Amino acid sequence: MNNYNNYAFIDGQNLDKSIKGQGWLIDYKKFRQFLTSRFAVKRVFYFIGYIEDYLPLYKDLRKNNYSMCFRKPVIDRDGNIKANVDSNLITHTLIKINNYDKAIIVAGDSDYYFLAKYLMRQDKLCQVLVPCKSKCPKIYKKNNKFRNYISYISRQKDILYKKK
């Protein structure tokens, strides 16, 4: 698989929130190495809302060769910050489709189901990396065609765990 030119498209908030919800932090340097060695990923696009409090995270991601794709977040009435990067990730994945061999989608929600299904039909899907099995959308589990395309990041905790 080393001759491949695969791209990873990451819903950053989804990944970060899901991993923290499991009680651990992901080491983004190790995750980048994992994507490269396991899936022959040449480029990684990390989609996230731009918030100044997270500048150290953005700097760390850039240092580890992630291409940052920012979106201005909105704050709802309850003070929750939401960036809604879904449409950006989907659009970017489709715009870049002729630049990569296969795509790796990193997210744990069903918002990307039709993108993954389209990529699979075009023979452009390598993998959907879901943060943990218990949060894997039922829509993926119900479609037997996805069985070989779903992996769980939580199963790699021993190598991706960030030591404090």
C-alpha cells in the first residue's frame, strides 16, 4: 500500500470530543504516523472551528503535517460552540477526489454516510475510522457492504494514547 496516494479527512471536533469522552487524549503525532503506516496517507486535512483558545493544538497539528481547514464557529443560546464542518469536509473530499487514490474519513457520526457510500461506489474509499464501536452509527452497521471499511480508533489506544 506504500505506493498509494491516500488522503485522510478528519472531523476534528468529532474526533477530539469522542476520544475525550472515552477518558483519554490522542497523540496527534502518533496518529499521523499511524495514518501513514497503516493506510499510506500522504495528506491529512483536519477540519475544525477556529477558536483562539486552541492555538497550541493548531500549532501542534501543523507541526505534525496536518493541513488545517478552519471554519468560523457559531455560539448557540446555551453558549455551546459549534463549527459545523461537515459540509466543508464533504465538499473538500469531493473537490480533491482526482488527487488521491483512496480516502480515509475520520468521524463518528452518520453525517458522512452518503459520502462514504459514494466513495465506496467509486472505488475511492479506503476506510471510515470511527472513534469507538459503541458510538458507531447504526446506519454503517446495517449496511453489510461497510463491514470491511469500518475501523475503530479506540482499538489503537495503546499506540495512540497521549501521555501527559
